[in-house]
Amino acid sequence: MPARKKTAAAEETAEQKLEAPAEKKKRSAAKKPAEVGTDAAPKAPARKRTPAKKKTTPAPAASAAQTIASVSAEPAAPAAPELPQPRRSVAFIGSECYPFVKTGGLGDVMYALPRALAKLNCDVKVLLPRYRCIAQQWQEKMIYRGSFMMDLCADGRSFYVGIMEYVWDGVVYDFIDNEDFFSYGKPYTNLVDDIPRFCYFGKAALAALNYLDWIPDVIHCHDWQAALVPVYLRTLFAATPLSNAKTVLTIHNLRFQGIYNIPTIQYWSNLPDYVFNKDALTQNWVDANMLKGGLTYCDRITTVSGTYAEEIQTPFFGEDLDAHLRYHAGKLRGIVNGIDIQLWDSRTDKLLAAPYGAEEAVAQKRANKLALQAQLGLEENADKMVLGLISRLTDQKGLDLVNAILPALVDGNTQIVVLGTGDARYEDSFRGFENAYKGTVCSYIAYDEALAHRIYAGADALLVPSLFEPCGLTQLIATRYGTVPVVRETGGLKDTVQPFNQYTNEGNGFTFDRYDAGLLLDAINRAKTLYFTERSRWDAMVRRDMEKDVSWENSARHYRSLYLELKP
């Protein structure tokens, strides 16, 4: 297919000038070729550099005698101001990012984590494919930064690499432009198309960094779609300035690994034969596993919760990579995700019937419940307990447990609201429950963002009984809206929901351990007992949940510490 037509560089708008990224760090070494096996391309125009701020020197410490005198004579002096944190540059490479393109939690992480890091004195660039499905409102804001041809395949076949840039809220977004790979379908179609697409994307992202002469301290890759980046970096890019960068690979869901036959991945990646061995890319002797190769060659592995980092080293959760992950356990870390607390804020949420904070949650949640019941055709009664379920309807989410116990939940005092799409068997079963229990059960088989907000606000408890859950976002959002989570103790659910202790009156939800329908029913019944018999303690938990810090700021600090560990 012909390459996408280049667009002329547009004049910078006032908004873009305000959002211009921080200066690039100075490099003493001369720039080397863009990439081994890649045609040389003209260097991109350099950005104007601004002078660095001068460091402040702390005052010399007082003598012991002076210290004793000052303590006895006057109050202690205020603490010295905190010194600026060391700056690190980080390149994020991943296949999706909200609001440009999003299919799941990865899109949220690629959006929120770079923004949080930018506020912690990190220089952040995000590299994404320029899919045709990205809305026109974003396409129009992109500025052409350059292009070149890149060798890709084992037979020397080369492809166009265009770079379109957009600067927003302290983060630079560079979109890799190529019509052969990104002009059709959604971000993920099938492995026949996706394997060549992401072999190209990983190599093109590194080549673009070389072309832009932007050499980060750390390259942070996400899931199997970017997993070849560490492999490329240590092989085909070993003689480029990028070789000084450290790599982090984050596993968002180990179930998806990018597995295909060895000849296909060898052809599309042109990686050397020695990386196709049982300790790197080869799996089951005949297949190549892109995620496995990335895990071998990266400097650190992270996943989205501490418990999930432990679970994936076991056969049940390890998806055939448990032994490989145990071998690399020394570089494996778990860092729990956060959520965007500006997007999910019950005080400012315009989609709610009655916005509220922790102080007025008890009264206003009743108003939101009545509005939700009216919208969904449920019996309008604020004294009834509403259980919400917002989920992809797949077996991972523990929906067979819900199906097994749902009739037992219909007791005249409880209502159930289900929102989501997925496997036909779950869609059909929930439709059947709605027909059987009209006015008590509502199954909204669709994705409706506005309704999701209203369920978080109007429900009393949220069910998340997952078979496995790397991190989970719904339970975090639920706490922001004062909706008590009922979860299985797995992955990020275990790390973020502390079970209610009736003796100490502590905890922020209800949990069960083994994957068993009876245990889920028991957890829900414990929640219902507290709700109906000790409402003051329930209301205290609602307020406690809403005051819990689930922002990205904590997660970003952990990631920043990891980057400093890699590049001290």
C-alpha cells in the first residue's frame, strides 16, 4: 500500500507553546546512525533548549553548642525545604492510550501514569501507533515531526515510518504513522495481522527515538505488543545511543502473550537466530513468544499489583510462564494501579442525579439510588440494598459464581443491577434473570459510560468475584463513590480491599478467598447483615472508603523510585 501522505508542519499554537515538553538532556557523545539496518534519515529539527535552574546550596550545620543554645532560647527553626528530585526521562511504548484509543485498563495506565510522573519531575514521552480509528479531533492536533524508511523484515523489506506529535498536559505523544499496519480495523484484530503490526511498531518506536535524538533514561514497555522492544534494544539497536537506556516491561494481563510460529516472527522481526532459544523467545519448541522474549531481555519486570506478582509465579496463574517468571523473580515487582481521581469524583460528577462528598454521602447516595431505580425500571425504594456488577461478561470475572447464587439474593430486600457485554452465555443468563425477576433485577447488556457512573453512585455494594484480577479498577472506583466492594482475594483485589473486621470496625469491604459460589454468597450476606442491622457502622465504612487515597500519585512515586534504582 502507498505510504500515508506527509502533512506540512503547522505553526505552533499558543496552547502548544504552553505545553511544550521539558528540554532534552545534553549528550556528550556524537549521534550515531538511526539504527543498524535502517536507512539514514535527516535529523529532526532540534527543540530550543532552556537554561537549567541553579541548585540551591543548604546552609552549613550549626555546632552542637549553638544547637543547645537555640533549643533553650527559642522554638525550633522550620525544616529545610525539600530539595528538588533528580530528573529522569522516560519513554512509554504501548498499543493504546486514553483518550486517543482505549479497549481496556492498559489505555488508562498509558494515560494516567505518564501525567502523574510529569508532575514528579520526569520528562515523559509516549509512543503509540497512529491508528485510523483515532478520532479526527485528535488527528487534527498532531504535528508532523519527520519520517524515514526502516528495514524490517528478514528479506530486507523496508517500511515508511512517520512521526506525528501532540503535546498535552506536560506529556509528549508521538504517533507512529504507517498505512500498511495501522490503516485498518481496530487496535487488535487477529494474530495473523497483529504479529506483523507489533513487530513493526516495537522497532519503529526505537528508530523514532533515535531519529528524534531523544535518548531516555528508561524505556517503559507495556504488554506483549511492546515486548520486543527490550529484545530489539539489546540486539539490533546495541550500537546506537539508545543502548544506554534501561528497560521496564509491565505485565497488565499475563493471559495475552503474542505467541506465533517461529518462522513468522523471525521474518517480521529479523532478530538474530540466537534469541530464538528456550530461555528467550522459543516456547514449546515450535512457537515464539514475544512476551517471554521481552521478560528475558528487560532490566525490570513489573505487574499491576503485589499479589499478582506472586500469583503469576504459580502454575494456576502463570499461563505456562510461571517457571520463566520464577527464574526472573529477582527483577519482578508489583506496583498497584491507581485511578484518575478527577474523572472519578462524586463531588463534581455531572452525570449523577446528586453529586456528593464523604460528608453528605449517606443522604445523597439515597437520592442517586432512587434516580437509578427510576431509570432502570426497578422498584423505587431507597431502603432496599442495591448490588451492582459492572464488568466484561467473561469467565475471568467470576460470573458463573454470580449465576449460581443470584436467585438466592432475591429476598425482597435486595436489587441487582448488571452492566456489561461479553460472552453470549452470560449475556443470555442475565437477560433470563431480568425476565424472571422484573423490578428486582436489571441486566443492561451494553456499554454505557454514563450509566456506569450512576451505578457507582446509586448502588450500595459492588460485586467483583473474579477468578483472577491483575489489578482491577472497578473496586477502586467504587470506593471513590462510597460503594462498598465485595471481592475475591486475588491479585489487585486482595491488595486494595481490606476485609471488614466487626470487632475493630476496620476495613473497607467484604472478601472471600476460595473460588466458590457458597463463599461469595456468605460474603454478600455478611455485607447485607451489616447494612440492615448496623447502618451506622456501614455508613462509617462508606465515608472511610471515600477518604481512601486511590490516586495515581502513590503508584507514580513507586515507579519513579524504580527508575532511579535503574539509573541512579
